[in-house]
Amino acid sequence: MHKMFLKEVKFKMARQIAKERKSKGLSQNVFSELIGVQREHIGKIETGRRNLTLDLLIKSCLILEIPVERVIKAEIFQKEQ
């Protein structure tokens, strides 16, 4: 798989988590405390400067009470359908 494609997928997943976080009314500060990382780390993930790890993806989805599939499928593969 092309490296730029993977980077784009990771970024879109992070943006979807940010969208879900905001829809729940959670600030980056509160959200970062809930998942156990610094706020700066969340900011970097949401802006594509850091990768979203599998651990953080799962923790984020548990806290946001959303299925992991929603984040993975969001905008990423819909273009192919």
C-alpha cells in the first residue's frame, strides 16, 4: 500500500475521533484525561502530526461509546463504493 494512502487513512480516522469527541461535548483536556495522555498528544493526533495507535483508537471508542467500525469506515473507504 502506498505510504501517503496510509497516512491519509490514519489522519481521517483521527479526524473522525475528533468529530465524535466534539459531538459529545468533550474538550481535548477532558478527553485526554479520560484516555490517559497529555492534551498536546491528542492535539497532535487530531492534526495528523502523530499517529493514532490501536490502543488509543480502542480507548477512544470505549470512552466515546462508539463502535471502532464507525471510525474505521468513516469517509475512508466510502469513496471506493
